[in-house]
Amino acid sequence: MYYNDYEPAPTLAEIVEHDVRFRGERNPKQAWIGTNYDTWHPNPFYDGEPVPHPEDHDQFEDEQLVLNLGLRGADEIPF
């Protein structure tokens, strides 16, 4: 498939890379760029402190959330 008579059409990876660079350049304070393809990419223009991946979860924080919500662990359910 060709974009025009002289150039091949861009691949999906090239489209996503262009989108990440385009949006990252306009949002240099944002460490991660989410795409329409449900993927996260590091912002190549971000120059701040390291930020964990948006989908990384800390087990301690998850346990604290369960405790704060008053939910029981699976071994405490009486059935």
C-alpha cells in the first residue's frame, strides 16, 4: 500500500511513534503518553524525575486500600 505514488504508507508502529512524539513535545511535563491503542510510551521530551509506569501497582498500596475500605482477605471469607 502506498501513501502516494512515491512513498509507502506508514506502518502502525510509525503512526504511534509520530503520535507519541507529537503529543510529548506539546506536554513535556507528562512522563508517559497513553495512545489510542491502549499502550503507554515514555515521553521522549520529558525531563523530570523518574515516574513509574502508569499501570505499575505497588502491592503495599493495594493492601492499604483493602484495609482502608474494610474489605476482607480471601482467607477471611466464611464460605
